[in-house]
Amino acid sequence: LIDEEKLSTHRILALTFSNKAAKEMRERVSRFVNIDVGALQITTFHAFCARLLRSEATYLGLSRSFTIYDTSESKSIVKAILSRHGISQKELSPFEILYYIEGLKNLGHCAGDPLPEEYDELDPLYSYYLEYEQELTKANALDFGSLITAVLKLFKEFPQVLETYQNRFEYILVDEYQD
């Protein structure tokens, strides 16, 4: 694309799942093309989404300096939710709730969207999910799953933002798409 098609490096986005794979992709590309690969967007899905969201944060009511919570911070939120409801962690594991939340987010679900049919609004886990999302919002934070779902929400609710990125990237290359 770069050498034969003379395509601008700014028109190509290459995505993968891990930092290690992104680094390896950059190294491989640098051996084949005679350009600074720093100009190429070869990155992970989460890193790309984080960068995009920092740029477009205000559309979603976030500040550009939002925090990205890791698993331990997410677990702390869930523990606080359980405590507020008087539920012991022996009765309901925080990991069970986090697994539930991750499942919803892996399906692209955002709070306020219709639930996927395999989920039930009356399930107590769903109410914990909603509380969890409220806590993230109050803290101006996203978790790893929210990095993806927030971009989906952004593109769905603000088509002009989607159009900007559609016009920017002519080629989107996905490493190990089958996964």
C-alpha cells in the first residue's frame, strides 16, 4: 500500500490485540518500507480507542484526561457496590459481576441500549452493571471494555465523528481477524 500504491501512511490503520503483536508488526513493516513507521497507526484496539476517545471525549461527557481503570480498580468498584447492598463477597464474587459486565461489553452493549436477548433486565447482575457504569461516569473513568464500547457509542450517536474517521482511514488492517 505504501510502496506500490503510494498511499499516505496517515490513511492506514493497522490493529491487533496485544502490545507485543503491535510492536512486532511495526518492526516487520519497518523492514519492508523506507519510511518512519512512527507515522503509521499500528496499535492495539484498546490503545487506538483510548487515543480516539481522548480526542473526542467531550462528545461523551468525558474530560480528555479521563482515567482508564484496570482490573483491580474495577474490582474495587464492584466490592463497594456489594458492600452498599449488604452482600458479602462469599455470597457473590466480585469476579462474577465483572465477568457479567465483560460479557455485556464484549457484545458491544452500552448502558441505555436495548439488552442482548440472552440478558435480562430483572437479573440483579444487570442492576450492578448499571451501578458500576454510574461509578465510572462519576469518576471520569473507563475500563478496558468501555474503551471499545464508548467508541461504538460515539460513532452511533455522533455520525459526523464516524464520518471523520471513515474519511481519514482508507484502509483498516486487522491482525488475526478470526480471533
